[in-house]
Amino acid sequence: MGKYEFRVEAGLARVREVALGGDPIKALAQLHELEREYPASGLLCQERGACYLAIGDKASALAAYERATQLNDALGASWLALRELYTATGRTQEAQFAQGCLNKLASLPRELALGSSLLNE
């Protein structure tokens, strides 16, 4: 598991560098490559959602964040983005559910939430 985490994190760091450099389209292409190697990574889906938001594709961002939380329900950034996207589209029940998940994560000891996220990856 240690090698898996390191490779995913290393690849994700490169993707984030490209995205923060202002090229979310290139970052999405890099994510596509990483996702072929690590198809069950919620972290990669979460980053895909951020890239889609950066280019203004809210529908694809929503789908990516939903997939991220299906794969890893301890991703607070994905739940936060979902809450905001659901609220913006009038999906009140889904927004409340996302907020409940955020509240649950916030109530956990930090180490437990981090451990849960690592196990899900």
C-alpha cells in the first residue's frame, strides 16, 4: 500500500502543479493517464472535479465529486464542493446530505478521518 500511495500522491502533485499553473485542460489529460493506473482513487476524481470547475464545467465537476465521494467518503473537499454545487442548482436535500457528511467528518478526531481517507484510497 505504501508504494501505491506514494505513486498516486507523486502523480497528483504533478497534476496540481499544472492546474495551479493555469492549464486545467492539460491537468485533466494527466489525470486521465493516472486514472488508468489507479481507477479507484477518490483523490484523483476530486482533482478532476477541481479542474472541471476551473474551466466552468459544473456538470462534469458535480459528477467527478460524486464519484470521488463514492470511492472515498472521507474527502472533505469533495463534500464541500458538492454542497456548494447542489446549493447552486437548487438541490436542497443533496446539499443537506453533503453538509451532514461534512459535519460527521468534522466531528471525528483528525487522525481517524485521515486514516479513513487513506484506507479508502
